[in-house]
Amino acid sequence: MSTHQRIGEFLLRRLRDIGTTHVFGVPGDYNMSFLEQIEADPDLSWVGTCNELNAAYAADGHARGGRPGVLLTTYGVGCLSALNGVAGAYCEHIPLIHLSGSPPLHATRDGLRLHHSLLDGGYRNVHRAFAEFTAYTETITPHTAVEVIDHALLTALRTRRPVRLELPSDLSHVEIAVPTTSLETVFPDGSTASEEAAAVLSEALAGARTPLLVIDLPAVRRGLMPALDAFCAARGVPYTCTVPAAHTADPDASRYLGLLPGSERAQQAFRDADLLISCDLTETDVTTAGFTLDYRSRPHVRLSADAVASGTQVFYGTDTADVLAAVLGRTAAPAPPAPNTAPPAAPSPDEPLTQRSFFDALAGFLRPDDVLVAETGTSGQNTSGLRLPHGLRYVNQTSWGSIGYALPATLGAALAAPQRRHVLCVGDGSFQVTAQELSTILRLGLTPIIVLLDNGGYTIERAIMGVRSPYNDVAAWRYTELPRAFGADEDTVLLRSCRTGAELSAAFDAASHTAGASQRFTLIQVHLDPLDMTPATAGVGEMTRVFDYGVRAPANPLG
């Protein structure tokens, strides 16, 4: 069955089919006809941001809350401004959908030299630029609109990667024949290969005395954590998560050993393992502690989205959950190891705050239903290994690591899950990259708790090189005055500046008492010494210095 509908309206219908609620972006003269259709749609909300890069970060943060992240830009200048954010979504396995208005179809076919282009008559260059950072990129035409739109959205959902569609400005109101049915997003999986792979995994487990399962971020994006936890509990297999998958496992689960690298229990289990089982593992400098963890010298069964591999045996077309289910329950589980339940230490009331005392206090402040957004740098590095409440959603751009990501991502995350409390931990250097998006957060009446670590610069970079060099310094802003500058009323914000443990405790207490209907936007400025860093930060910095610059690199005398 088919009916007739305008191309832009059909695109919006398909976005609703996959659960879209918000579209982030910046208006431009090639996308405003489509914007009129968004404005007329009662089920979709337009969120105008300060620039396209921030819109991409916000769409990324929105997608991590379980709803599709949709970004709208104009052609050329708008697209390329967003490219870094789209690339980050690709690296971090986020199904971001990038829609770009483009010049009229007749103009691009005739090679007219238009503004926002390179004035050479070519209009495939932006597609080529995005081809490396998306799973699919194509231009919508009247004859291909249905197939191209459906393929793009299904590809984003299936691959957990960004896709990109160009909608020529003169096509959004063109009427075409479209199907009346909704987009089917349930993917059939599994085959006889899953049973064959399960037999190989069972045989490997039968011959192992000390197996270990390692879970990487893509497994989390595929929703496999419950199946993996059940598998480990039934088969008595301890498991660990990589740093990109931090805070996705229940810290109290009987078989969970903590992060690898990071947790001593996990590192010892890795050294002792006579069988490694990995799920969606990508061996990077982050997941292997600078390539010091050796996955290749022992038997290793690799589970991935489309295959199971053991030595030279590769079974394609498998479904990971089906493979695990086929193995479950064949042997009794040994007694579980005791979980680590040590509570975080409280900061000393009268002592100046340090990185260590601050992050310990933050761990005690967080609640199970919170969303914690941790910026790249010391915020992400020092929160990844904390013991945090189970049920907390953790957002960090661990592998792409683009500074400035976290503030716009908080905007997107807060709109995706408005019922949850959102806490952003961000350093001053990163905050200054995208600070203007604070105005959007305030304009929309959102009430995150922003904890801003003010130590005069890039501490994560000081740990690598230039510990006292001016290139790691940033300007000293009056951060607590920014909400007022962005139009916030006095009675709608909670502003605190903290230098001691007592001041931080009071600020956290005040923030906790603004929950529910009375919750206010909160900004807590935490003053830290520019040279203060945790041993973990200093250690990673030294390792990075040697890896990046070699043994003849300039010294970086910390302390």
C-alpha cells in the first residue's frame, strides 16, 4: 500500500518511527524550507544551538540517552563545522543522523557556482569528506527518497554509526509516492553458525581453569550487558570492562572485577588467564594501556557483532546473545569473588581541595538514577575508575577525546531523559571551547549540576608535557557570572565557588536540596592548584609522553 506525501514530511515520519523527539542544529538558507516542516510537526522539537559543532555534540549526547540523535545543518560551512562531532560519534559507536540542507537539485546538476561551496561547480566533495566518518552518505532525490531515507536510518541503527543525508532545498515540499507502513526496526539475527560457535566456546571453556571475559564499548552499545552478566554468573567466568566501557557493569555483580586497565584485581586476572574471551574488543592505546596488554599470546575467543573467531576458525552470521544462551548452564559456577565495597573518603573540611579529594567527594554525591557527563581530560580519567552507584548512566567521549564535547552533550542528554538528574564534571580548558552552549541550556530551562574544575589550564596536557609552560594556560574567567551574562535570573540559578572540603560539602548539600520541582540550574566552581594531579594522571601523562615523543623527548619534571 502506498500514499502520497512530501519528501520532508516523509523524512520526519521516518524519524518519528525510530523514536526521534528532538532535532539539533543551526538554520541556514538551504535547510529552512525543511525547518518549516519541523516547526509544523507536533511530535518533534527543534533545538537551535550556538554552532553546528555543539549541535553534533548535543545530538551525540541525546543518542546516548537511548533516543536517536539527529543533527541538521546547512550545506558546506555548516556540514564541515559539525564534522568533528560526527567523527566522534563514529569513533564512539553512536547512531547519529546528520541531515544537511543542500543547494537546489537543478543547481548542483548544472554545476552552478554557489555560496557555501568551493565555487568549482562540484558538489560531491562534502560527501567525500564525510565518507570516512559515516556508515552511509547520500543525496535524496525524488526517485530515490524512500529507499535512501529508509536505508540510512536502518544503517545507523544496525551499525551504531553516524549516517548523513543531503536534502536539496527545492525538494522538501515535493510530493512523492511513499509506503503507508512504519519503518521496521527489528532485525532478524542468528543462524546455525551461532550453535557452531557456541560449541567452540564451550570446548574452550571446558579446557580452561582461569578464563576471563573482557567487554568493550560496542558490546554495551548493542545492549549485551545483561546477557554477558548472566553468562558469567552461570559459567563462573569473571569479567572486566575496558576504560571506554566504564560504569556500564554493576559494581556489585559477583563476577565483575573492575576496569582493565585500572583495577588490580582485573589486571591480575588478565595475567593469570589461560583463556581470554573478548566481546567487541578494539585493541587501542586506551583499551590496552598503551599496548602493554597482550591479547595474542594465549587462547582467545573473540565475540563480535557479526562473527565469532577462535584461532583460525571464524563463524560469520552469529548473534552474540544466541551464542551465549547456547552455552549457559552447562557447568556449575564456582564461588564468586567478594566485591570491593570500600566507601569513598570525605574531603577534609578545612584543607584546600585536591583532585583526589574532589573526585572522592563527587563519588559520594552521585545517586543511582543520575546521568554523569565527564569531560575529556582529568574529569574522565578520574571518574572512570571511581566506584559509582549502579544504575547511574555515564557519558564520556573516551576514545575520540575532543575537548568541549561534554557541555553540549549534557544539553542533549538532559533533553533525552528530563526525569533524571544530570551532573556535568568539566575542566576550565574544555569548558571554554563550547561555553556558549550554556546559554541554550538556560534558555530551555534545563537544570543540570555543572561542576567546573578551575585550575588555570589543561592539567591532562601538563602531565604529558609543559607542566609549567604557558601554552597549557587558559584565561581566568569569572565562571559564576556567566549564567547572569547569558540571561539567567538570580532566583533560577544556584552558584557556588569552593576552595575547601567544607565549602564543597555545603555546595553539594545545597544542590541536593534543589531536586524535583524546585531544582535549579547549578554551577559549582571548584578551585584547584594548577600543578595538582592524581598519581593516575601523572602516570598516564608520562606513558603518553614517551609513546608520543620517544625516549629523547624533553623531560617533564612533575611536582
